[in-house]
Amino acid sequence: MADALFYVMAVAAVLAALGVVLAKNPMQCVLSLLASFFALAVIYLLAGFQFLAAAQILVYAGAILVLFLFTIMLLNLGNPGSEDPTDVRMFSRANAGLMVVVAAALLFVAALGVRRAGPLPVAASTPKTGLDPIPALAGEMFGRYLLPFEAISVLLLATAVAVVVLAKRDRRPNEGGRT
Amino acid sequence: MSVPSEHLFVLAAVLFAIGAAGFFLRRNLIVVLMCVELMLNAANLSFLAASRMHALAAGSPGLSLEGPTFAIFVIVVAAIEAAVGLALVIALYRNRQTVSLDALTDLKD
């Protein structure tokens, strides 16, 4: 039952990812991306990563996609008919064929790696608390990985400041020194 | 779930390939950023698949927490990347009234 659900969700994730690449309207791209993230969250849950599944929904679907939606609506790009005209010729050039070759090569390398690794162990029994229990994860985060944790906190703070500066209006340097 | 870990890795590879193809094919800057998110997600899935493989290994069962920890870091970096990228898109739209990558050839010309 869980196995069948995994394959269904895997196919759903791949189809939704294709929707992101192929849809003309950015709004449809965002909704496809949302479907892909939800399918991946179910896969995380099935694989035993309960906290990561919750984080996937909260951060990706809840925060990042809302940011994308907000930008599309702010710039008024989601109207039907207002699609980027240059996007139409994206598949009409040699680069489309080149990308198929590159993607096939990536997949081939991945398949070769899996084949070389031999049969990987099949999940016999996942612990009831999952593979990422929060107490153990917190112990890692504030123990071994304390320095990366602090570094990424500083990076988040710097990002908050940078985004405010970037998105601010009227940043012309020739307007009497207000920068 | 008793799916072998290879299948998780192959799914991650397929998602990464789709994301990479979209990154190079699309001309809309916002969609390009979405394709980056797709690739980061595939990397996350790969981390988690490796973690699961080690946790459920026949010889030495036990938790393998490097994968989930790095997946959390990747999620944070993805959020940062989306925020900065979209702020740049807004600043660009304000100056050029376009989000098409074909319009941004100042360094080429």
C-alpha cells in the first residue's frame, strides 16, 4: 500500500515538475511547483522523515511559493495573454535538443552510479519515531553543526536587510546623495 | 515503505534533470528561479535518500542524521535564494519593465 503510494507520488512529482517547465503562464508554473512540493512532502513522510515533511510544507509551500505568487501578482505577470512573448520560441531552437541530451546524460550518470553501488538495502522497518526525531535533530543542530547554524542565521539577517534595500523605491544616486 | 533506495535516487535525478532543463530553456526570470527551487528540492531528496539508506543498512542500523540536518540547511538557503532573487526581479522590473532574460544583454553588447 505504502509502496504503491510512493510510486503514485513519484509520478505526480515528475509530472508537476514538467508542468513547471512547460507551462506558459507563470501562475500555472507556481501551482505546478506547489503540487510537486506536496508530492515530495508525501514521499518524505513515507520514507520516514516526518519533521522534514512538515518543514517542506511550511517553508516551501507556505513561505517560498507565497513569495513567488506575491511577486507575480505585484508585477502583474499572471494575466492570461500577458505571457512573455520570448518564451514562445524556447523549444524552437537547438538548445531544446541540447537540453534533452544534457538531461539524458545526467540521468545516465545517475543510473550508472546506482548500478555500480549494487542493490541498496531495502527498508525493512522504519522506527516508529521516524528517521529524523526532533530531539536528536536538535542535538545535532546545536552540537556538531552549531557553527553552520550560526553562520546561516547571520546569512538570513543579511538577506533580510539586503532584500529591503534592493526592493526599496527611488535609489537614484544622482538625486542629492540619498542612497 | 519498503521501496529500495535506488528508486529514491532515480526520482531525485529525474527531478534535477527537469529542473536543469527548465533553467536553461525558460526565458522568464521568475520561472528560472522556480527551476532552481526544483533542483534544490531534488538535492534534498537525494540527501534524505542517502540518510535512509544508511539508517536502514543491514549491518549497522541506527539513525543517520547528517542527511536531515543538511536538508534543513538547504531549505534555509532555498528561502534566502528566493527572497534575494525575487527582490532583484522587482528591482529589474522597476528599471526595465520586463522580466525576460533575452532583454538583459548589456554585458554581451
